[in-house]
Amino acid sequence: MPSRAHYDTMNAMFGNRLKAYDELFSEYKAVKLQQRHFAVTKDVPFTNVWDFKPVQWYPGKHPCEKPLELMRHIVSASSRPGDVVLDTFVGSGSTVLACVELGRRFVGCEMGQAEYAGAVNRLSA
């Protein structure tokens, strides 16, 4: 847990622009009370071996494309509806589709221009 001395040091480094310590500490306690969500139930089983069929080849297939079913499983097991999911390697957009279907918000990044264009086309369809 961050100490008041640590806060004072950081606040001085940032030109005294941080929120008040008491306000930040209250926010910290509120977040700390929320358990990290990992919904494993009989409907969302979790084992150390997952058996999902790979995405079959098609013209323009991303080399690391994950099956939509797998991404739905991961997103539903590790987030709640309304949560924001970050995918820093969007590729063909499977995570985006899973998020849309499951009611999650999404932030993503993709360096490859061809992959980005492919994901945009896939998501526009």
C-alpha cells in the first residue's frame, strides 16, 4: 500500500498536480474491495488444457488468428459486461468481435497496416 511519504515524493516530482492524498487513498480502498473478476463456473469451465479448433486457412488469414470461440471464452472468464478489454495485438479482430458480442468495451492496437485494414474490413461486415 502506498505511504503518505511516497505520495508526497511523487506529488513533488509532478509539481503538486496529483489529487489530494485522502481522495486517492479512498479510491484505492474502493478498488481494493473489488475482487479481480475471474468467472469460472460450470458454464465457463477452466482447466489447464483448452481444446479449441484452430481457424482454418483462408485467403488473407492472419498467421496468428485465434478462433472466435476461444476469445469469447477468455473474455467471458476474465471480465464483466461493460468492462474495457485491451488487446495490444488486434490482428484480424477476433478479440474485438468477442467483446462486442459479450457487451465489453474495447481498446486495441495494431502496427501492421495490412492487419489493421483486414480487421476493419472484418468488423465492418
